[in-house]
Amino acid sequence: MASLRCCESGVVCVSGTTLAVITLRDGIVDRQNINIEEKRGLLVEEHKQEGNGAISRRCTVLSFTQNEESILVADKWGDVFQFSVTDPQKEGQLLLGHLSMLLDILTTKEDRYVVTADRDNKIRISNYPNSFNVHAYCLHHTDYVSSLAYNEDPEVILSGGGDGRIMVWNLHGQVLSQTTCSEGETTLAVKKMIWEQNLKLLVVIFFHSPIVQLYTLASDAAVLNHHQDVQLTSPVWDISFDCKGQLWLLQDQEGDTIQVYSCQRTEQGTIKVEQIDSTHHCVENKVLDVFNKDWPFFIVSEKAPDLSVDFKKKETPDNYSIYLQKKQDRLNLTTKQPSEPQTKKVKTS
């Protein structure tokens, strides 16, 4: 699976072990490819030479704090570490831990709370940076919680997961509203959600689906309304908003891998979402021209593992029920087989 991020200076795409960075300067598009595996090998060798015995851990998700002074890194084992941006050589500090894989993390306004979501259906709201103090739990999902979003004013948390539901929570862990994402009668497992604060617009993509759903949040943040669907031709890999509030979509489709949509609020107060004109001479179309002609860069992502399988909790056997069933089977077998009469032994002299 490929991923996509937009920033003020350009666009970044990751496919396989290659990072493609496109920078935009004065309307000129410049691309640089970075081999992640080579960089990782150099760092490992450097640590060996320094005698660094640090243990390598698999990162599942990371996030900047609101003040951008720290990076919070969550791993497969449910731990969250804090790393300094201003002092990159400083060792990471353990903030908190879950009992299962963490799938998303964010911090609230002024970094008051850190919110974490895991594979065991739980969302935890912890104080920050004293995150051993738990402020609240959000416990109404019935499957893994894959994605979180946050609205600043009024403060609410939005979550989506494998049960196909999007929920709106207050910071006390109470459900304000919920909706089920579906296509016809099929419930869609949420893969990722992103939030556009100015438009109060939530964009949602799903595992193995070409559908992109857009939701708006009411002014009181208590109700989530389905705005519209965008139908692509192939399953969506990733989504991102740029600094202009434009929506970038990355799909598994040769020649049309990335699409860009403008999102604007009309005079009537509604949100208009439409694909940008491919004939316009703009930097967005220059970026699309670079990426959409380079299918070999993306094709390796078609063989990526299915995350929806990894996110599913492994079924554990109910040992007690198995024991009771085996016991009953033994009793039934004993009842069906008639016992043989015992032969009386006679003592002879």
C-alpha cells in the first residue's frame, strides 16, 4: 500500500521502500527519490559502530504534538514514546502503554490530552505529558479502532473502525452521535479519516473500496451528516489535505493514480467538492503529471500486506468451554457402553 502526504512546500509519496519527495518552488516541480532501506542500513551500521544497544521496535503510527516540539511514536506492542524535535539525539521517553497494537494517536488543543486507539476496540484519553493518568475511555466500538480525528471548537473526537461506524465523542468518553458507513447492504470497514478544520469536513476511506465518503459536522459538533460520496475506479490507498484545503486521493490505478479535488464553502453555506480541471496550468497538475506517468513507482505497493487482516484480533480458544465439552463427551460415552458384570472370585484351598 502506498501513502501520500501534502505539506506547504510539496508532496511526499511512499511506495515500497522508496520515498518520493516533490518540492514546489516558483512553479517549478523538483523530484527526489530516497531509498528508505539504504538509509535504515546506514543508521543500523552507525549504531553498531557506536556500540548502541537500542532495541528496534516496529512503529505503527506517529504524530507531532500541537506545539510541534515533540513526536509521539506508537508501536506494535502498544507503547507510546516521546521524542524531541529540538534535540533529536535525546533518548525517547515512554509515555504510556496499551495491551494491544496501537493504530492511531493524536493530541488535543494546547497538548492537554493524548488520545490513543488500539486493535482491541478501545480509545484512551490520557493527560499529557503525565500520561499515566487516564482522563477517560471511549468504549463503544465493537472492532478495532483504525483512525482518529479531532475538532478544536467545540472539542470533540471522531473515530472510525472495523465495525464500519464513525463516532463523535466528547472528552469525557460520551458518544454524541454515530453513523454506519455502508455501500448498499455492505458495511464498510474504516481505513482512514482526515479532518479539515476550516470546513468542518471529514473525509473517510475504507479497506478494499473505491468509495470516498465526505461528512460535515454540525455547528454544535453533536451531529455528523453524510455530505456526498466520491467514486473512484480502484481501491483507495491514501488521502491528504494540502495547505489550500484541497483533497488529494491516491488509488491503485495506473495512469490515474492521484486525483485532486477542490473543497470550497459556497455562499449558501454548503461545501462544494469537485475534481480540478486537468487542462489548467497549475502546480497541482504538474505534480499529477509526474506521478501519474510513473506507475512502476507505485506497482510494488500492490503486493503490500492487507492491514485489515493485521488489525483483526486473533481468535483465542475458549479453553473452559472446550474442557466442558470434552467432559460431556466422556460422560456420554460411558453412559452408552454397558458395564460388564464383575466375576466373583472364589477362594479355593
